[in-house]
Amino acid sequence: MTILVFGHKSPDTDSTGSPLIWAWYLSEVMGTPAKAVLLGEPNTEAAFMLKHWDLAKPEIIADVTAADTCWIVDTNNPAELPPSINDANVVGIIDHHLLVGGLKTRAPIDITLRPLACTATILHDLIGDALPRAPRGIKGAMLSCILSDTLQFRSPTTTPHDRAVAEKLAEGLGASIPHLAAALFAAKSDVSRFSDAELLRMDSKEYTLAGKDLRISVLETTAPSVVLDRKASLMVSMADVARQDGADQVLLFVVDILREEATLLIPNALVKQMAEASFGVTVTGDTVVLPGVMSRKKQIIPALKL
């Protein structure tokens, strides 16, 4: 039996790197055969991470079966997992997001949820004294995940422990945090080859607010103008994506990593109402800037209201 280790759909850096890290630990330290897999094509930053640290891209799977044994990392939300996840034998969850509920398991399982900025930080702690045995690529993936999820410590989700772990890893690897972070963010900002629909689904979460089913999309970039120059077509595509995905509305926040602010696209009266109620702003056009807003988990979803 080989355990499948995976994160959420539309895998970002943490949901690409953390399965590799935990599969290594299960296989090489715990002696339990495990295999990292993905639930979709990794985004450009995650793809850069794999290439930079000479890591093979995990196999992409569409679903799991009752015969599969699984570890879930970087999510606990059934909407972000394979359609048949409740049929599989889930043996553990490691995550840093709020507890959603809805997963059904065959027996009590191992669950670790901690209020840290990155799943890889939790994995660092769980691996503990075995970490020196990890290959350079595994440690590099761990560092990359933390820099990505914390936006090089700019995100309000960052804890002193996330930063300390990243700095310790960088020192051991002989890596420059500013240089690696800049390369990661440059890769993340290269969205030219993606369609509007792909951009809207690339880093998105499903969320229900006052009976409205939302897809909350976040694009973190050092070049927001590249995305905002496409706002007209993106706003048209929002309606198409919402219809195709069975949502009432798509929200798109373009996060400027360097200026530490988000721009929310305003395609209609519903989003205008939501923006003004949630963030205390007055909307006069088809975008609104939200100073200091960088985290969907900590600053966007908790603030949303109608």
C-alpha cells in the first residue's frame, strides 16, 4: 500500500511542496511508502520551485477511490479535494486553515491544525530531529513554501515562528531569502500565458456568504498592471466562470506584494455593495484599492458581509 499525499485543487507552492515534504517523511523516516500527487497543474511559482530545487513534478490525479489511502495537507475543505474523497481511506490531515467540516473518515485520524502562515512550517515542526536527513530539495521546498505563503513575511498571517523557521532553513541551505523570494514572486507574476478563466480559478476558494455561493480569487503579483490591464475581459469572464462553476459571484482581488495592497474588481452592483459593506470604502468605478489587504484567510474572508 502506498499512501497518496496531496493538497488542494489549483495547487500553489504550499500545496505542491508540502505533499513532497510529507511523502518524503512518511517514506524515508517512518518507513511507510507514500507518494506525492497533485490535484491540478501547479501554478507558475510552484513550477519554478520544482525546477529551482530539482524536484520532479508529482503526478496529477483527478480523483481517488475507495482503495486509496490518503494524507491531506494544506486544506481540510471537501470542496477543494477530489470528488470521491469521502470514499477513500483518509488517515491524516495537516493544515493551517480554519476547520470547515464535511469530511467523512473510516476511523479516527491524525489531525494537526495550527495557526501558522504555512503548512510547511507545521511539517518542519512535525519532522523535528529527522530534518537533517532531508535532501536539499525537500528543505528548499519547505523554505519556498514559507516565503510564498508569507509573501516574504509581509502577510499578516506571518508568525515569528514562520520567520524563524525560514531563516534557519535559508542559513542551512546557503540561500538568500530576498533573492529566492524575488525569483518566486517574479514567477508568480508571469500570468501572460493564462486565459481569464484560468486566472480566476488559479488561486481561489469557495465560500458561502448570506446564501450567496462565492468563488474568491486572489492573484498575488509584483506587477499588478499586467492583470489590471485585462480587467475588462476578466469582468466578462467572471460571469462565465460563476455560471460554469455553479457560483453566484466571482470576486477577484489583485494583491500588490510590493505596495502591500489589494485591488478588487467591481463588475456589478452586488460586488460594489459587498466591497462597501465589508471594507468601509466608497466605490466610484470598476475597481477599488484596499490598502494593507494581502491575506484572503485573515483579511478578506473574515471581513466579507452583505
